[in-house]
Amino acid sequence: MKNPNRFTQIFYCLFVGILALGCSTSKSVVASPTPNLEIDIIPKPQVLTIDNGVYEVPKQNTVSYSGTSQDAAVLLNTLLQSVNVSSNIQATSNRANFKLIQDQAFAQELGDEGYILDIKSNGVTLTSAGAAGLFYGIQSLKQLLPSGVENGAIASKNIVLPQLHIKDVPKYSWRGNMIDLARSFFGVDYLKQHMDRMAFYKLNRLHLHLTDDQGWRLELKSKPLLSEIGGKSAVKGGRSGFLTTEDYKELQAYAKERHIVIIPEIDLPGHIYAALVAYPELNCEELTNLNPKMATPPDFYDGYKVGWSKLCLTNPAVYDFVAEVLKEVSELTDGPWVHIGGDEIDDDLYETFVVKADSMVRSYGKVPIGWEEMSKADVSKEFISQRWNAKTTPKHKSKVIESICTSFYFDHANVTGQEQTNNWCQKAGVSLEDVYHFNDKEDEIIGVEAPVWSELVLTDAMMDNRLWPRLMAVAEVGWSASHDDFNDFLKRLRAHESRLEALNIEYHPLPELN
Ligand code: ACM
């Protein structure tokens, strides 16, 4: 038996009758009923019961679907064709050997994202209440197929699946990561490829840090100079550029097909120098809102320092600017959330400002998110706080996205001493094990998110290196009911190396994987 959790293991022992052979809950003595078939699903499913036997995928297959699950049928059909068998779709067919069932009757048990996957001697049945559940069930099924499905390199002639039962429901609704496009730009192609990878590991939130001192990365029709001028700068050695509104819409459509929501961040009222170059009227008269030793308009800023620029909060024009920007960003955004930053700034009017910004976002129909500093102000009850250094005492309780830097700051080193990484939060870096052992005991947490700040992350390969494989640990922390067996995670991770390679992910080669 591969990777059973304790409950599954006991269940298996009791009901398959191996007790007589001395079955115990110790992993090493449990005989594998399917010796040639690894089950190494990441993130670990909630319940996995392995039956004795296999299902050999025939040369001719039929996928049936119920209700509105045609998209999932197309996805599964394509997946089957990619393993060199033929497959067709029939809406409701009793003879189908791959059955997709989407039924609201399972909503209570499975939520929108959960699924039940049964592989038996006569075929495969995948059941869910929502479209996301079927999508995630198909990702699990994909992980049971050879890694060659990722790049069309299927060597084996016979495709064999283990007979099993999985019932799987995520722990948290928020399982994500943040990419800083502002210091160094990452464009549409990289972000699409990244979302394919995220979806494969059941990650569902992509937070884009779009604005900072070093650049402004989203075109807004109401304020064209933000990207026209602010899109030209970057951190030293980093890439400049910006997403057009069409790019942003395209990315959101791509995300939606993969059950990912994009969260735009416009960082306010600090981290704002690129906007101050584009619209210098947002400065105070004597530039008291800046540290002129860093830069003054019209010069760009390409350094690493934070906390030295802010909007001039005594200037009424600033509030009109912020309202217009947040309105357009809200209108452009499909998802329910808009992130308004709020980090690392000192100003007597800070709290007044963030309360106003929170209220603006809500008036444009979105839920505001901000870095934890915002929670010291009298923000709304809808506000979601993103914890990063745990230094803020919140005024009220609110929902929390957990990004505590000791576990989730992936601009920090994978291994101690790694070049081009930060270490201000934790000298030794943030190891895979630090991520995996995140202690998530608090009630208000709605999920986890790993940010990658890009002051020192200048290329796609470097971004891959910071994200992978640590993001697989985020996936497991965010999805799986428990994450207390790091060695078991490593064993499964090792089995995923060929998949990471097939997906062209330039992951960090961890010593743990050797
Ligand atoms: C942050 O790291 N300034 C949120």
C-alpha cells in the first residue's frame, strides 16, 4: 500500500483481511497489493483506499457526463487521447467506461472542489458537486498516468490504473501564490504556463503584485501614463513591461478554465514611486512624501529599499486618483477580490486612508484584501488580512490569508546560502521542510499563499527555481487534511521529479531529493 494515511491503513487492514498476515499500522510491514503501481498524488488525498487489482485502459474508450460537466468531459477525453488510446464523448451513456457525474446532491459532502474517484475492474467513475471537483479529480487521475502525459512522451503501450477509491476535499479554499511583476516583469506566456502547473497541484489563487516603486504593470485606460511611463522601469537587471488590459482579460479567462482566480494588487499608499513619476501631481509640494536620496521624478528607481515613497495623503487629488484606479481595476477583474497593499508605510493619515480605500473597493463590488498592517485600522468586517510578519495587532478579528515569511516567503533561499535570495526574515532561508511544517492552528485562516518578491528574481528560470518544489508543499498544506509526515511527502515528491521535468519546470534541485 502506498502512502496510506493512518485511517486508510487501518480501514484497509480490517476490510481486506490481511490482518491474518500480520498487517499493522506501521508502514514498512504492509504488503503492496499493486506492486508495480505507485500512488504518489500531491497534494495527498483525504481518503485513499487501494483495492487489489488494476484497470487496464482499453484501446477504445467512452467518456460520459451528466449535467453541465461537458468541459470536464472534453478535458478527460483529451487526456485519454494523449496516452495513445482512442476516446469519444457521449452525453449520458451507460456503456461509458469513464463516467463523470456532477450532482448537487453531493454539495454537502464535497463542497464545490471535492470529488470522489472510483477505479474498478470495469472502469472509472468521477463524482462531484461542482465543476471544480471534476477538474481536480481529473488532475488526480492524471497523476496516476505515466509522467509522459505532460509532454506527449508515452513509452508504455498498455496504460494501467490501480483500482482504488479516493474521496478528497480541500482543507482550505485559498491555496495560492503571489508573483511580484513590479520589480521584475513576468509576462503572459510565463503566467499561463505557471497556471497550468498550479492547476495540476490544485492551487487556485494567483495574486499579482502589479505596482511598486520600480514599476507599474497594468494598463488602465483612465490613467494611461501609469503603464506608459511606469511600465518602462524595473529593478536593476530586471525586466520592464506591462500587461495590457487585453492581456489581463486573457489571463483571467485562462485562469478561469483552470479554476484559478487572479487577485490584482495595487499597493497603496506606499510602494508607489512608479506612479509618482507618471503623475507627479500626486506628490506633496516639497516632495515630503519621498526620500529624495532614493529618487525624485522624473528619474526612475531601480534599487531595493522599501518604505520611502507614499502618496501625498494631504492632497485631495490623491483620493480621486485612488478612486479612479480602484474602480477601473475592479471593473476589469472577474474575481471577487482586489488587494490594496497597505504595507510598510508610516503616515499620520495612514489609517484614515486605508479605511477609505477599503470602502472604495467595496463600493465597486469587490472584497478588499490588504497586508496585515491594514488590520490595525478600523477596516470593514469583509476585509481579509494577509499575514506576513505577524507584527500587527488587529483592531478587529478578520479572515486571514497566511503568508508568514518564515514559511512562505519564497524570495528567501531554498537552501542556506543560495545566491540572489533574501534572508531578512530567516537567515537560513525557507526550506521545503519549513513550508511543510507550517503550523496552521488558527481559526480565522482561510488558506495559504506563498509570495515571490522579484527584486532578486530576474528571469523565468529563477522564478521557477524559487517556486518549485516548494509550491508543492504549499499545495499539500493548503489542500490535505494533515501534513505531518514529511518523509512520506518527500517520497511522493521524488516520484514527481520526472513530471516536473516533463513540465519543463526549472525546479530547485534539493538535497532532500537525492
Ligand atoms: C511585504 O513583505 N512588505 C508584504
